[in-house]
Amino acid sequence: MIVIIGPAHPYRGGIADTNESLAQVLIDLGYDIKVFTFSRLYPNRLFPGKTQFSGKPKPEGIDIERSIDSVRPMSWFRTARTINKMTPSVVIFRYWTPFLGPCLGTIARLIRSKCITIVDNAKGHEPKFRESFSLRFMLGAQDGLISLSNHTSNQLGFVKKKPHITYPHPINSGLAPMIEQEKARSILGLNNNAPVVLFFGLIRKYKGVDLLIEAVAQLKNQFPNLRVLIVGEPYISIKPYLKKTKELGLDELISFHTTYVEDKDVGVWFSACDCVVQPYQAASQSGITPMALHYHKPMVVTDVGGLSEGLKMPVAKIVTPFASNIADGLANVLKSEQPSKNEFAPYLKQRSWKSFAKKIITFAQSL
């Protein structure tokens, strides 16, 4: 028996999706899996988006129990007691925000089984109050740590006595299939002959949308029919971005689509584009990278944090986080021949959930 603790259905987002992918591949490998998720993840007043919940159905075959209230300690004790009765061989946590450090760290301290944590973010891209304390409290209760980039591993250097491995962010198994580009563009109302660049994911300050807008201004004469799609729910006000777009005369080139994209629709956006851009100013790693790899789309990514680790041309153009460099990178990719499926194949093999799950099992058994 293996227990996973973290977001899962009915919660939406990349971490919920990846927990479900991990659970499914472990089931496929013959393990009994139980997922404990939240009855309440974030109090509504703390959540910056429109909803925390997904519209997709519950995944079949995965036992998911909503038992953890992030702000009610009694639920932490009840969950730990339930897990102890199950006597799992290992409990796998996810850590990505200091808000959940007290909750998850307490549960880990009450569990008698082996505990390991997959650390998505060690330090916030937007610093938060007492994040160092929460991180230390959570990781101090673990028997082993798994990070998704060398950058994050280096940030965990203070946990010197904890066994630790690094593995790149796997590609989710539930992504919608790729469709013909012409069909995808027809659905989105895009010109078949226009070069199309996609920024995808939650819109937050550190993700460099302002840099992307400035970069597009430098490209508009070189690519007069360029279309840049900024797709994702904003967690900040986008009024400054809209104002900047208008002031630079880019209304015809840049379009904002500010709703959360469910899994079933992701394939349309990625299939329609020629290139995916990640102009981030900070990053641990990104769930957008495996999406781009899945859809065989070349990327322009900034060399911040662990964002560009393991990537190279022709699959990815690595640039510094300045508008002029992002513009040059986009021009380079858009003028180049699209990478072949064979050039994506090594990345797809390395980032499979099956490989990741086997790595976790081997690591847990070594503790």
C-alpha cells in the first residue's frame, strides 16, 4: 500500500493532475494506492482565482478521499490516524507552498510509516511570510526528498542529512491528443499562414508577461502577421498588460484569453501554435515544459531557476530574461524549421510517469 497526500480531484491545476497521473501509473505497476486530498485547500478569501475546482469527472479507478482541512488541525490528526491503521509502505507528500507547511508537516510527524516529499518549490517565486520556517518544519519530518530540478535541489542544501534525488517534471498522461494545426486554428479563428506564439498557464507577476509584450513590440515589423496568444487565468490584475499592449499598438498581434483551460481543451491551443514561450523572471521548473514536449512544440525559455534545465536546441532556445533577448529567441525559432518527432523522443522517454514512479519506488526502498 502506498499513500499519496496532496491535491487531487475535485481540485484543479497541475499538482492535482500530476498526483492523479502518479497514482494511476503506480496502480498500473501493481500497487494499492490511496490518495488523501483536501476537504478545504485554500480558504476562499486567500484564493486569487475564480474557483479551486475542476469541471472534469473524477478519475476512474483511483481511491481519493477528501479528509484534510488545511486550517483545521483536528482533520490532520484524524487523517494521520487513518493512515497509521493502513500501515502503508510509504507516504508520498507534495510541497509547493508555505501555506500548507504546518498542515502537511504535522501529518507527517504523526505518521509512523516512511515519508517522502516531492518538492515542487522550495522558495516562492513571490516571497511569502515565514516560508523558510514552513519549509523546514515540513521537510524535517521527512525520510527522503525528491526535487524536480537541480535548482530546487540546491535550495534544499540546508537539509544535509536527508536522502535526496532529482528527477525532471514528467509529462502528464491525461493530456488531450494533438490535432492537426489547421483544424486547431480553425477552431480558434486563426490565420493558417500566421506565425503563432503561445504563452500558457496562470498569469502571475513573475511569469514575465510584461517582457513578452515588450518583445512583441520589437518583432512587429519583422513579423507583421504575428499572433501571440496569452492563455490562462490571471491571479493578478491584467489591466497594466492591456494598457501596455494598447500603448505599443499591439492589439492586433496579442490576444488575451483569461479563463482557466480544462484538460480537454489544452490540445487545441498547443496544436494551433508554432512555438511556446516562457518569459519567466523566476522559476523552480515548469509544468508547461512537459506540455510543450508532449505536443512537439519548440520553446523559448528564460534561463532562470531550473526552467531551462535539460533543454537545448532545436527543442528549446534558451535566453536571458530581457525583452530584446526574448524577441531574438522568438525570431530564431519562428524562422527555423520545426523540430522533428525524433528530436522530441528522448525528452518524452526521460519524462515518462512510469520512469518517475519506478524511481520513487527504488528511492523509497533504499531509505
